[in-house]
Amino acid sequence: MKEFSFSVPQDIIFGEGSIKKVEEILKKNNWCKPLIISGKNLTRLGVADKIIKLVEKAGCKAELFNEVEANPSVETVEKAALAFKESGADSIIALGGGSPMDVAKAVGIVAVYGGNIKDYEGGSKVPGKITPIIAIPTTAGTGSEVTAFTVITDHARNYKLTVFSYELIPQYAILDPELILSLSGPIAAATGIDALVHAIEAYLSKAASPFTDAFAEKAMELIGENLRSFTADRTNLLAASAMLTGSMFAGLAFAYARLGNVHAMAHPLGGFFNVSHGVANAILLPVVMEYNALSDKGRYKKIYGYLVPDRKVPEDFTPDLLIKVLKEMTVNLGIPKNLQEVGVTEDMIPAMAEDAMKSGNILVNPRQSTLEDIILLYKKAMG
């Protein structure tokens, strides 16, 4: 067995109505001026107002920055950082999916160390602790509430830059399943597939360990059993709880095992064509899994078991059976079938492939990949 190490330096709180813990957390840490970073939709739905009232109940005052968009940009980080400075905030509450959490982490860096988020691109460039963050996911999901990454779009380069540091892990993650009951079907499907891809890629990663395998397997079990039912009925609290927990476990898995070609290729789709991250992952997953099948050492069979009813795996299992299930799942969930359907044009494939090759996830993909391989995979995903 190869060497591995890990630590989980945060408090994770799960339960129906657990957002009420915000009051207790603020009092415990003497934080009294949080900046809530979120999107306009959660303001419209009244979710942001719930958090503001909880902050006020703690005898504190919250400011709200709700201008976070999908695939958040460097410019949005700059606006949010200015809002943080002008409000005199002492902490951040990240409310929403991966986008608000990415912005919150980026603001947490520049609020303490200054400069532009682009100055911290890459790994281990964050000098030390950042502004404390309470992460409250409203999708299931990105798993960003437990990860050490922030991904921000640099429109000047049509590129999604990544900052990695374990200092970025939020101090608190509050998982309240009641907050994801209002998701639309398409968002539930796309974010659910994103969580599943996190678990699968972490499980197949060259950097996987017994620690990450445990989280990845539990994530695949929970998501495999509940993704379809939750997408069909978002009022199903049991399914919502399983999806939110599974997403968190998947986040812990890839926080330490990294990912693979699916994510390396998905980020340029967001940078060049603003394709939502979950949809990009869902379209690419069967294509990359078919490519990676050559390197399989029995794990495809285990993954298949988590995704089919009653875990019935035929004795004559071959990897193509898993590919078939993944294709059927994405179609049944209403995910577009190929990249053409989401507006991607073939002329940008070489540039996207160049960007994909810059991702560290390429290095831990189970099958070694060249630039030419990535170009061919994009072309195959075009349909």
C-alpha cells in the first residue's frame, strides 16, 4: 500500500433546519459582521433573508453581496472583495452552489493578503489563513463546502483559473437538506451528476487512497440510489438528505484524490462557451469513461454496482456495460446529449485542449493523456 496522509480541518454540521446553527457559530467565534456572498436567485427565493435574520438574532449585522453569476469571474471577485472591505466584515457566509463558494474563498484570500485573485493561481501560493468562512450549500452539488479549491473565470484569457490551498477549506459547513428542496429539475440533475463525477473520478484517480476510497464509495452509494428519485421529486426530503450528504462525501474524496480528464476538459467549456459545470461534466463523463476503460483494474464493476437497481452486476460484466448505464442516466435526467447541443463549436477544440492540458487533473487521470488524446475526446463529445 502506498503512503498517504490526510486531515479534515473543519466542522461539518448536517440536519434539517441546521442553518439555525449560524447564530451559535457567530457567537462562539465572536464574529459579528459577516458578509453573505450569494446569487440573486436565493435573494428572490427569500433564502438569503433567512440567513440575515439568523445573523440579526445573534445580535450582529450582515451585509449581502448577491451578484455572483454562474462561472464567476475575476471581476465579480473584485466587486465582492470591495464590498467586504467597505462593510468592515470579519467573516464570510457563502450561500449557494459552487459559484458563491468559489467567490467566497477568493475574497477570503484577497481580503487578507491583497492583490488580485490571479496572483494566487496554482497550488500553495496562499501564505496562510484566510478570512473565516461558513459554507451553506443550496445544491447537491459541487462539494465546495469541504474542498481546498476555488475556480474563477478569467475572461481575458477565456480560462478558468484554479487556486489550491488547504487554507481555503471553510471552517464550517452547514448541510441543511431543506435548502435544496426548491431546486429546479435541470439544476438538480446537473449538480447531482457533478457530485457523481467527483466521486467516480476520485475513485479512479492515480492519487486515490483508502481514505478517499471510503468517501468516494459512500458518495456513489448515496448518489446512485437517490439521484434519479431526487431529480424526479425535489420535495423528497430523504432523497435530498442523501444527495446533500453524498455530495459532501464526494467533495472530501476529490479534495485529496483530485479528479481526472472529465474536469480538466469541463473547465474550458465554461471558460469559452459558459457551459454550466454540471452539464459539461455530464456530457463528457461517458466519453472519458470509455477512453479510461483500457486502464480499468476492476473498479468499473464496483461503480456499476452503485448505479443499478439492487446492485445486480452480471457475472460477465465488461466496462461497456457501465458506459451504457452512464449514457442512459444522463439522457433520462434530461442532460443534453453532446457538446453541439450546448453551443460548442469545433473550431475552438484545439484551444480548449491546450487549456485542459494545463490542469493538474490530467496528471492523475487513470489513463495517460496527450494533447492529441484530449482533442479526440472533445471531437467525440461533439456527437
